[in-house]
Amino acid sequence: MILKKKTIDSRLARIMAELILEDNLPIHMEIGRASGGNIDVLISYELEDEPAYLDLIDAILEPIYSL
């Protein structure tokens, strides 16, 4: 199992959670402490599910890069 702890913007965390639920991705996301508009998240997935995690990141970054 791969664990990644990140501190990200709370709006981005919400988008990630929505995409995980909508697409029924094999990714687990735990929400932690919030501070100043940022939130701590712990993301976990199995090694064989890493492509799904990378697709999730691409889906989030694509609109940002197109600006």
C-alpha cells in the first residue's frame, strides 16, 4: 500500500474527494487538520492502482494548465 500525506488547498481536496467518489476510484482519502485555507490529507492506494491515482491528478491539473 502506498501512503501520501499532503497539505493542499481545501477546495482542491473537495474536488479530489468528489472525483474519487464519482468515478469510484480505488483510492482512500482521509481528511485531517485544516488551517488557513489548507487541509491535511492522507491518500492511500495499492501499487497496482497507481495509474488511477495518476489519472486523478491529471484530471485535477488539466483545467489549471489550460488557463
